[in-house]
Amino acid sequence: METISIGLLGLGTVGSGVVKIIENHQDKIMHQVGCPVKVRKILVKNINKERDVELTDILLTGDANDILDDPEIDVVIEVMGGIEETKNILLKALNNKKQVVTANKDLMAVHGAELLQAASHNNCDLFYEASVAGGIPILRGLVDGLASDRIVKLMGIVNGTTNFILTKMSQQQRAYEDVLAEAQELGFAESDPTSDVEGLDAARKMTILATLGFSMNIGLEDVKVQGISNVTDEDILYGKQLGYTMKLIGIAQRNEEKVEVSVQPTFIVDSHPLASVHNEYNAVYVYGEAVGQTMFYGPGAGSLPTATAVVSDLMNVLKNMRLGVNGKGAIAPQFKKKLKEPDEMFSKYFLRLQVKDEVGVFAEITSIFSQHGVSFEKILQLPVKEKGLAEIVLVTHHASLLNYENILLELSDLASVRTVKSSYRVEGGIK
Amino acid sequence: METISIGLLGLGTVGSGVVKIIENHQDKIMHQVGCPVKVRKILVKNINKERDVELTDILLTGDANDILDDPEIDVVIEVMGGIEETKNILLKALNNKKQVVTANKDLMAVHGAELLQAASHNNCDLFYEASVAGGIPILRGLVDGLASDRIVKLMGIVNGTTNFILTKMSQQQRAYEDVLAEAQELGFAESDPTSDVEGLDAARKMTILATLGFSMNIGLEDVKVQGISNVTDEDILYGKQLGYTMKLIGIAQRNEEKVEVSVQPTFIVDSHPLASVHNEYNAVYVYGEAVGQTMFYGPGAGSLPTATAVVSDLMNVLKNMRLGVNGKGAIAPQFKKKLKEPDEMFSKYFLRLQVKDEVGVFAEITSIFSQHGVSFEKILQLPVKEKGLAEIVLVTHHASLLNYENILLELSDLASVRTVKSSYRVEGGIK
């Protein structure tokens, strides 16, 4: 029985987790794949750094080619991050006929199509379950579990940092900046949190999910992105009164053959399963034509959860090696990309306005909506501290983005509208 | 490009769904498996019955051998139900080298091991994703998605009928009999609901989940089963006051190498993701050593959801056919079955007592608990209508089943304890 040799690129949080899981679960791996598995070499930045993981008989190297050019290495696992340089390293690995597992969402979101083509060309597997929603086996769920269905809509809470922040803001009625500072202290947010809070991280994951779910090459440039840094605890409170929970939601939706993909702070109807996904947890809600509503829930990040997904991918690579079918299960996208236009994107919207508290104002505002054929699901009027002003919250029925944006423009031109305080997408049903 | 020929056993709700999905999603199937797929023959009880599904070019037959002996049939899909006779039919199908997909939980719970062995012996696939939790791809999630992890605990809401009943009882404060009658009218419950409400259906599914999750042949006889027919709306109300939601939960748990599997009405802590699974929906919560908490949510039954799982299995069979690896991915159980003894099963318990409202009674009761080393997490005392009586609700910390049962015995012997009104397991954390 031959031992399978692994080359690991990166020994950070996830890399250490991979080494530990391969070590701790050697029995289960042996039983399932029929041979021992050993990490032989690890690419690291600093060879002499102290590590809290057992590395006996493992060669640490600063040169990727020590791994890529080693004919003994069967599988390359990439958990080092980075985009351009990492792409070249993985292309070389594939061209050298090495199986590849990666946890790198940034890379897959940008160069996924090219890498998957190289893998297919070389009869190699390229698996990347860990790149979306850490420990949740969502990619395999979409590709295998729901293989026979037509996915119509995907909604994801796919960024743990923002979900932690929004959960605390909502449960403790605290301001964004305040909770962000706490999240940074606790290590749930980076010192530069931009990529998380501005939605870029979530957008990358939605790119990967939409590409798989719709069998269409969706690029990062196709995703409309808005972050949570402007969400206020006041907004969240208004939403609560209407039965909504604020979440950063990635949405990928198709009607007929056209798709839209976006990430934005969204009010989710409280009874929807996504509304109960709290703190740093992730969840991906999938609406399939036949299956209806399903949801996959779990930890979106963390050393061991992410490493679990990586090693599960590794085991699928090894099963394929045993059967001699690596790279043969890959399926190229079925459809050419077609994106919806703003008049084809429909959603409900929550709109909060500060208006003059005068006779006729309400009629003036609502008539703009009706001129655009948009009606209301909920209306809430509240007094404000400043005299002569009133605050109105409107929730529309489904409206096209084009119509809604035109309405916003016309509203901001009205003398009676003092400020458009906030505007959010509302989700919870299926349209 | 050759057409793959399917023989379908059964044309009820799920069978019709299978015919529809194969027809409607032919393009996606073609793209993924590389050849057309056609249902050729269907085994039915009544050939002349009117059907609401298009059956052009499909032969209906009353004789299973028309399918089993037909060398043109590549795959047999079983959605007719039944146990002993169906087992013999599927054994013959496998021995005739046909790939098999089944949605039959009763069959797999009772004869799964034998059938899987026959499949392996004949180099055939035997897939049964639809047998547990309909449209939720949980079996694949356990086997592939969490392949590298050690599953410690599975908790499932795996019976839609009982979840519908308990949801309505809880949300509308209605009695069991009342809601059951409604469920029967709506078609959510059978006219003889025994198998659902007494937990047998859930037990069968837990048998399948535990066998896969723990890689150990668990039999139906190993599952401790209690149904919901004695749950009262009063109990549910008391639970609510303590922050619990009542669910029929299947639990499979292991410590070291020993396991326990049970199904019982259980109070789930409100913040736990299972507490938000309402109506006829199903969910399986998985606790893995490395991944932590994950949950798979979706429709547990229904024509199209279940058929989605069946056809997804079919597509995995077809991918394997293309690669020539059918039956080679199966993994026999790794461990010999070892069941926990009652002194090794730990849980929290909710206990509701009606006691004499006298000095010293409370001390008398609680001292029995402390003699057995069991302490309390929550205590609630409430007045009752009948004079001279009080009602006490106790929630214990973790106690062994042995200790807890001894406590119950001693309590019922006390003169001051009028009635043990109810007793439930409490779940929500991980022990």
C-alpha cells in the first residue's frame, strides 16, 4: 500500500488545521481511501518561525518549486492566499499533473475558469469547497446533491465578520462603529476590515456560488456590491418593528436564462430561515425549481472548519486517484453568461424618508410611486424629535430596479422630502 | 451517444415526480452526464389507472421481471415502498448488474447492510439519498462533504408530520388531537398516523443517518423510540416559559467508540438552529469534532423534492457509468457496533410534577436528586387550580439515564408527589 504525498502551500491558521486533521483522522482516511496520507513538504514564508503544530518528518521550504517539481508529491493543497502569483503556482502544479485542492476564494473568484480549464486539460482534480462558507459543504451540495434540479435563487450569509457585527447591532441596539471595534478586539474583524464590511469578500463567494449554481461563468465584475458601513442601529430598529432582520445578503437569481448577482444589506422577513443565522455563522439558502427551499448552515471560517472542507476535498481526490478518474468528473459551464438589465431585476424595497409634516406631503410622495406602477406592502409613520418633520417608512411590493431608482431620483427632487435616510432590499419570499 | 434506459418501480407521488424531472431537466442531465436518459418501463399495480403525467413511449407493466430481466435496462429506480418483497426485487436487480437508486427508508433501515453488500459484490451503485429527509442532500453531506471529520452527534427533525403537528400546537396553543385531525384533513398525516406520530418513521431515518455518520451498522432495534401522542399543549407552554421549543428529535451520539440512538419529543433551547425549523420542514444538525455545528435544512417529503434527490442520485450513477467505476466508491462500515449502557447516556431533562403544597415537600424532592448526584439548571413553581397542590418544573443539568430513571422511580413512590405529569429530554448544547 503506497503512501500518498501531500505538498502544502501555506501554514497559517487553515494550513495548521489541515496538518492536524490529516494526523488526527488518519484511521478514517485510511479506511476510506485505502492508503496512508502524509504531508511531506510545506511552503512557508519563514522557516524558523515557532509553530503550534507537530511537524516531524515534514520539510519546510521557502521555494514553491521544491514542491511543484517534486515527482513524489501527488497532491498540492493551497492555503496561502494571494491571487496572481498563486495562480501561476497552481497552473504549474496542474501542468506537472498534481491534483489540487484550494481554499482560496479570491483566486477562484478571479481566475477560477482558467484554473478549472487547466485542471481538465491535465486530467487533474481541482476542488475548492473550502473557498465558500468554510465548513459548510455547499459546493458539493449544489453540484451533486441538487444535480438534477434547476437552481432559481441563491441567498447567502457568506461573511462571518459582517454577520457578527449586524447580529450585535441588532441584539444589543449598538452603533456600527462600536460593534466593529469590539469585533476587531475579538479577532472577528481585521484591523483593515474593508474587504469584509464593504462586501467584497461576500461578492467573491457569490461569484463562485452563482457560477456553479447557474452553470455560467460569472465574474466578480458582474456582482453589484454594497457594504454595511452605512447601516445604522436606527434602521435596524425600524426594520424590527416591521418584522425584518438586517443581514448582509448575497443574492444570485435567474429568470429564464438571465441572471443577476448582488451583495447588499438586506431586510429579511423574520420567519425566513436566514433571519435566524446569528453571529459569525454562515448559511446558504438555495431555492430549486423542484426541491423548493433548502438551506445549508455552519461555520463560515476558522482553522478546523475550513480545514475540514479542505481535507474532505483531499479525500475525494484520493478516492478518484484510486479509481483512476481524476479530472474526469469536472463539468464545464453549460450556459453563456447573460445578465439582467435594471428593468428585469425585481425586488421589494424598504425606504426611510424624513419629510415635512404638512398636509398633502404623503399624497405627493405616494403618487410618485403610483406613476411608476409601484405599490406598497407596508407603511409606517413615526414622529421625530425635530419639529415640523415626520419620518415615513415605506415597504414596496416588487418593483424593478429601474423603476425604483427613478422613484428615488424624483423623491430627492421634492421640496417636501428633507432626506432619504436609508433604502434597503427586502427579501423573504420567492419571486 | 447511447441512451441510458431506466426501469422505474412504482408510479405514485414520487414516481411521477421522477418522470417529470427527467423529462423537464433533460438538457441539464445531457450536459452533465453526456447522454440522454429515458424511462422505458414502469412497474405499476394498476395499468389502466388515469395518471397526471406524460407516459408516451413508456411501457407500464404489472410484472417486475419485465424490468429486472430486460438487458436493455441500465438503472432500476425503486419508489414503490414495501420491505421484504422489495428487497428480493432489488437483490435480483443488483445480481442482474443493474444500478439501483431507492427512496425507501423502511427497506434501507431494515436490510440496508445486505443490499449494500450485494451492490458492492456486483460492482453496482446503490444510492438512497431520498430515503432520509427528502430533498435535503444530507447523506452525501455526511459521506463526502464531511468525509474528513469525526461526527460526534446528529440531531434530526426527520418527520414532517410530527413537526407540523408540534409547530401548530406550539404556535396556536392547540391540543394534539385537534391538530392531528387538521393534519389528516390537509394530507400532512395519514389516516393511520401511527408510524409517524409514534416515532417509527423517524427511527428508521435515524438508523440510516447513524449508520453512515458513525460508520457502524446500526439496526432499527438499537433505537429507543418514543412518539408525540402524549405531548400536551400545557407541556409546550411550560417549555416556552423556560425558553424551549418542543420538537420530535432523533438523536445519535457517540462518546469514544460507543453510540446511542433515540427518537423522542425533546425540548430544544430556543436559540438552537433546530428550534426555528417549522411546519413540515426537516433539518439535520451535525456536530463534527473539527467542523463544529452545521445544519442541513429543507423539505422532508413531497413529490418533487423527493424526486430531486432520486434523480440527483441517478445522475451520480450515470457519471460513474461514464467513468466505469460503479460500485467502487462504496465504503463498508469501519467499526463494530457498540451501544452505550444507560449509565453512559447523558442528557438534561425537563420534569413536571404535581405535588402537595406543604412545607418540606420541595426539600424532599430535591434531596432525591442530590442523592443521585444530579443538580438543577432551572426550577419553576406554579400554582394549580386544585387546592392544596402545586406544580413544579425542574430542568436538570446533565444526568445519566440510569440515574434519572432511578430518580423517577423514587419520586413516584413519594407520598407528596401526586403525579409525574411529564418528562422530556432537553437539548441545545453539546455534551
